[in-house]
Amino acid sequence: RVVHLRILVDTQSVEVFVDDGYTVLSQQVHLLPGDTGASLYADGGPLHATSITLREH
């Protein structure tokens, strides 16, 4: 299955928009100044990313 993800991260929240907003996930987070990593994973099979673009605003 192929899905398009748009993931927005700031110091207090993470929002994931799946397939142009068909599904939206929001989570409050408490990131520390040294937190610099992120990871993606899939349950039940491999995850193949065909394109990743990072932007800092």
C-alpha cells in the first residue's frame, strides 16, 4: 500500500496528515533541546520511503 505523509513537528506537537488529510493524527510532545532524531516504522512489513523532504521554518 502506498500512502503520502505530511509530518509537521515543533517543540510541543507532532501532526501527521495521511493522503492529503484523509486521516490526521495529532500528538502533544515535550521535546528537549538536545532531541534531534526521528524515526518511521511500519507494523506488519517493511517500510519503503521513496522521497523525504525536510524543511525548517
